[in-house]
Amino acid sequence: MSRFSGQAALVTGAARGIGLEIAAAFAAEGASVAVADLSLQDSAAAASGIAAKTGAKTLGLALDVSKEADCQKAVEETVKAFGKVDILVNNAGITKDNLVLRMKEADFDAVMNVNLKGAFLMSKAVSGLMLKARSGRIVNISSVVGQSGQAGQANYSASKAGLIGLTKSLAREFAPRGVLVNAVAPGFIRTRMTEGLKEEARAKISELIPLGRMGEPGDVAKAALFLAGGESAYITGQVLSVNGGLYM
Ligand code: NAP
């Protein structure tokens, strides 16, 4: 029997990048997986790709995590397909970088709405089910810049620091009912989000990383699976840094 056999996972922002890797890793370990993303076309394609590779049951869903009705519908559809939601991974995230002097209010709000409010809305949407079941795992994908701060990313780092506060508050609120909530704080990971970096910037970043390289989506997926699995049954309200030592 695989590690997540009989369990159902819902991963947001799962059509590409880190979310896709997490969704595929759960499926490879036996879970049924709902792949939720902005575009139904993209999430359905990712879901069928994962099913073809792993043989797992998958479901592609369209949702905008900043909209409460979308979040509730995604949870309802997952329950309709798989009967329950054991694991929620709040992975959907965006950047709209700029120096504070030039940052538009709309760009601050957009990043907070997706990265922080989206995780709140999704957690709220699964909370009734998980609290009733007296079990469940929520894994929030934060960021190293939520821990360290970053020039040019005031909105993004505030949203990711807020996500750590949300993680700890949910962990305290849900612990009495056996629902565990933790965060992963990735460093620089090779995805579309970082592919815009110039080669020179990439080389500079790698020099700052004690392990000497950027991370891969699989490095983050392994941490998310650990925090959703049986090995972490006595861990809640924690932030697991997956950053090659960039921030300690
Ligand atoms: P990515 O390749 O840009 O993927 C993000 C996914 O989220 C995309 O599929 C995107 O859909 C989806 N998304 C965006 N807004 C959404 C919304 N409102 N509702 C639902 N889905 C939405 O990014 P990534 O690098 O894999 O990042 C995944 C997570 O890791 C993010 O939370 C990010 O902040 C975090 N993270 C990344 C790094 C890194 O170095 N890459 C480091 C630390 C933390 P579309 O493609 O349709 O826009």
C-alpha cells in the first residue's frame, strides 16, 4: 500500500510549477488528487497527465482562490468526486514586484488577495469537513522572503509572512480536533516564477545559497508530502524551510 492510499488531496495553483509537482507526487503515492487552477483547460490537462502517469484518480477544477464562492465550489466538487478532502495544499501564488515608491495599491491588493486571502478562504472552505472528521492536513506554501523580507517585493513578502501567521493561528484553532496545519517556505525554485531572472541574477543568487544551487519543484513537493503524511503526526504550526540554507 502506498503512503497516501485512500486519501484525497486538493492542491491549488496545481496546473504548473511547484503545485503540479506536489499534485503529481501525491498521486504517485496513492492519493486521489484534485488539481485546481485558474484555467479549467490547464487544470484538466494537468489532471489527465497525472492520471496517465500514475494511474491515480484525478480531477481538474477551475478556481480563483481569491473568490469565496469558487473555493467552496472546489471543495464541494472534490467531495463529490472523492467523498472527502484529507489534505489541502494552499499553493496558488502570484508576484507583482516593484519598489514601494512605484508600487500601485492595486498590485499590493492583488498579491494579498491571492497569496494570503486565498489561503484563508480555502482553509475556511475545508475546515467544516476536517473538523467534523477530526483529522486533516493543511500545508501552506509560504516563501523565504516572508521570513527575511525582500526589496522590491513588499507586497509578496508581506503576503507570505501573513501566511505564516495564518498557519500558526489555524494550527492553534484546529489542533484540538486533530487537524494539523504547517507551512513550507521555499527559497529560489526553478519555475515560471523565477525563469524571468537574468542569468547573471541567477548566478548571484546561487552564490548566496550555501548548497550552491537553486531548488527544484520536487524539493518542495517532498517537504509538502512529509507535512501531510504520517511521519509528521506531532508537528503543527511549523514552517519548514526548503531553501538550500539561504535563510537560517
Ligand atoms: P507558478 O509557476 O507561477 O505557478 C503558480 C500557479 O498558481 C499557476 O498555475 C497560476 O495559474 C496559479 N494561480 C495564480 N493565481 C491564482 C488564483 N487566483 N487562483 C488559483 N490559481 C492561481 O509559480 P510557482 O513558482 O510554482 O509557485 C507556487 C507557489 O510557491 C506560490 O505560492 C509561490 O509564491 C511559492 N514560492 C515559489 C518560489 C519560487 O522560487 N518559484 C519560492 C518561494 C515560494 P496561471 O498560470 O493561470 O496564472
